[in-house]
Amino acid sequence: MEDVNQAKQYLQQHSDRTGINLYDHLTELLAQVLEKRPRNPADVFENISSQVKRDRFNLESIQSPLGYKKKPEPNPSLGQVNKLMTVFQSVKRSEDGNDDAAGQVPDILELSGLFEWAGVSFGKEETFLLALSIHQLVQETGLQSARFWGKLSARQGAYYVVEAEGAPPVEDDPEKVASDKAAVEPAKPPPMNVPEFEGFPDIKKPVDMSLPKEEGTGVNKYTYFVCTSIGEAWARLPDLLPEHVTAARAIRKYLTGNLSTPIVSYPLFPGTEAHFLRAQIARITAATVVCPLGYYTFDPESADEEHPETNTAIIVNTEYEVLPNDALLSLENWVHQIPHVLPQGRTTWVNPVKPRGEGEDEDADREEGEGGDDDDVSGDATGGGSEREVEPETGPTLLTSITEDADFAGHPAWSVRACSRLQPSKFSPVHLRSNRWPGAHAVYYNGKFACVYVGDGLKDLGGEPMPMPALPPLQVEFKDEPLVELVDPSVKDEKAFEEMLKEKEDDAQPDEEDGDEEPAD
């Protein structure tokens, strides 16, 4: 019996090269022979043995004998680690340890403590990496200042938004602007060169009603950079056009996370998600960025006392006295620090009707404007009728109290509270929250305040459905009236008409000659 056990132990020794033993191999080999029962088992014994060994050769199994180990697939988190390594390596300090020359950046780690009192937190690790990424952006682009604006959620990821000043100007590509405009405007029919129509007045062409873009002021005072993941390159959003704001106000779209995604909507939006995102940022900024009363004052060098609504330049008030925390629990002590965006998509109003040129004749304008009492301002602007006065659009002036914001659905536009219920309000941070734009927060504590937005970028409609614009009116159907066929003139009538025209030309010719000879006398 010992001999049998010793023999069995010998057969069960594993091979150093393949890791299999002869005992298991013979067991599986005999099982295959008994299962398949070939006609001549002695002749195919070696073939079955080779097949059993090949069946053990499995690339998917790491421990398979005689198998090659597959190269492990890269871990998705490894790519994110490599991106974060560039953030750590790119931030450089000067020899003395100061980086003031790189631009002004608020201490995000300190402001994150205020945001946590308002219930907004990204976590210490993400906040620290975000601060490094913003410093990297400032150093690479040479910005004067930058602040963390907020985070906009999308269907695939989210947008981190940075608001900056002092970004180098970027000239618009004429070809790209023309292609975008052609994609929105309908195709124009080719001109008709018909000899019979020569001498007739041209068809009135609509005048380009696009408003000028605000360059470096208004909605384009700040430049915005976005990225979908910390460590990725920051993408600069394009400057805002008035038509982007007016179109964004008429639609509701969730962000996708891809800036090049076209916006499919009605009414038609003239741009991609990058333009729509930029328009939403401008709307949210103008409505929710606030500051304590008296912190800012109008710049006396550019202030206009006669037209205060045009004052958009503000500076920090050197005589500002820090308000106690409990004073900020009153909405009257909060004011808007960003100009209001008018319905035409600008912060300053411009007349959409172009003034009449110096060489235009009033009689010609009167002839072009004929068409009844249905002519309106838009008709005059597109058809060239008599110039009419357009009432300028107005809105709340800068540094207006938030108490003047309109309520909606029976709710106030803002809510304010003390962040702590366990200690006196004068020692507690104050949290201001926008009800119109969910996700907009402002926090104040001992003279320090900050604003941040974390949301989906959509405005709260107060439970009411989104008003859809009316479709354009249908064309009038042809009136079902009996047709009367006109009798063509005969050859005799046509000759008589031509002779009459020739006589009128002959009668007018001497008058023209006399008119030419008069200056000679």
C-alpha cells in the first residue's frame, strides 16, 4: 500500500515549467477516452492527450499553464492621476515664494469654509486641486485676476467655471462667423436677370437688425473659462452677442457637457452649447452676484449724474464701514454689483433703428413707406419708412437693493438666514439664497463675503409652464373669385401707344436743350 501511495505522490508532482501534474493529466485523459470512446483508442491516444493540454491553454486565465499573461488594461483612474500630476508640476513659485505677479486669485480654501456654512462643499481634496488648477490657468494665460464662479451640472459630467479679467483679446474668425450666420439664416434665392424686369424698382431687402457686441464692457466685461474635469485644459468661452441672450431667454435646455453640441430648439438658437452656456452665465451673474450695501460706490470720474442708469463703473468704497453679521439678515443691506441685462441682450441700450442717411430723400422714404397703417417700428427698420422714435429699454440701475427684485409665484426672489441656530446671530455667518435661480448663494461673515453658483443653469418658473412663442402666421389663401381674362391689345393699339410715347419724348427734348443753353447766357 505504501508503494501505491508513493507512486501516487510521484505522479502528483507539479511541473516547474507548466504547473500541471501527470496524475491529473492522465485522469482527465482517461475521462475523455471513456466519454468519446474512439474506435482505435491506442492510435488516437497521443492526439487526445495534446487536445487536453491545448484546452488548458487559456489566455483569459492568469494562472493557466503554458498561457501568456495578457497585458493588463490601463486603469481609467490612472489617466486622471496623470492629469493631476500636470497640475502639481505646472504651478511654479518665484524664488522668494510669492506669486503675486501671476495675478490676483482669492483664497479658495478660505472661501470654501464660508461655502460650507451655506451647504455648498466640494470636499477638501477637490477644492485644493481646483485652487491649483486656477493658479495654473492664471500663470499660463497671464490673467490679471480670476475667481471661481461656480459649477454647472450637465448630463455628462459638469462644468467648472472661472471668471477672469485681463484675458488677451481674441479676434473673431470672419470665416467662422460667416459660416455660423449662414447656418442660422435661410438661404437667399439667386438674383433674377430678366430683361423684361429692367427699370423696375428693386425688392425691399430687410435691414440687418443685429445689435453691436459690447466690447470689454457689459456682458463681456469678464472672460469665462470652463473645464469638465480638474486637470484638463481650460476652454475659453466666446464673447456674448445680444442675440444669444434673447434666444437663451426663450428656451430651456439642459447642458450636455460638450461645448460643440448644436442647440436644437425653437426658437432657433444661433450657436452651439458654448454660446448657450455663456449666455446662461451672463444671466445668472447679472441676477445673483450681490454685495453688502456701501461696499462699492460709483467711480466719480465716469459717473453721469443726469443719466444714472448708464453708470456701470464701480470701485471699492474707501469709507466703507464693515456691517455686523446680524445687519446682513435684512435684504435691504444687499445690492446688485453687476449691471442688469436689458431685454435686447445688452446692459446699455442702443437704438435698433438706423438713422436716415444724409443723402436720402424724404419723398423716396414716403414712397417706400406706403402700405397703410400697418407699418410699425420693425417695418420702418426693415422697409425704410419714415424714422420713428423708439422708446429706450430701461432696467434697475447698478447697486440697486435686491428688495426691488420682482417676486414670482407668490414667493420672494431671495431668502436669507443665519447659518447657526445655536449661537447669537451677530456671531453667525449669513447665508443669502436666490429663489429665482436655484443654486445661487452668497455668504457673509465679519466683513468677508463671496458668491457662488452650483446648479443646472435653469431659471425657476414658479411651477408655471415655459411659455412657447407663437408660430409665424400662415399665408393668406387665394380668394375663390371668378377670374376675368383681359383682352390682349391689338397690333394697331400697340403701334398707337408707341407713337404716343415717341411724341412725348420729342416734346420734352427741346425743353432739355433750352435748359442746357441757359447757363451760357
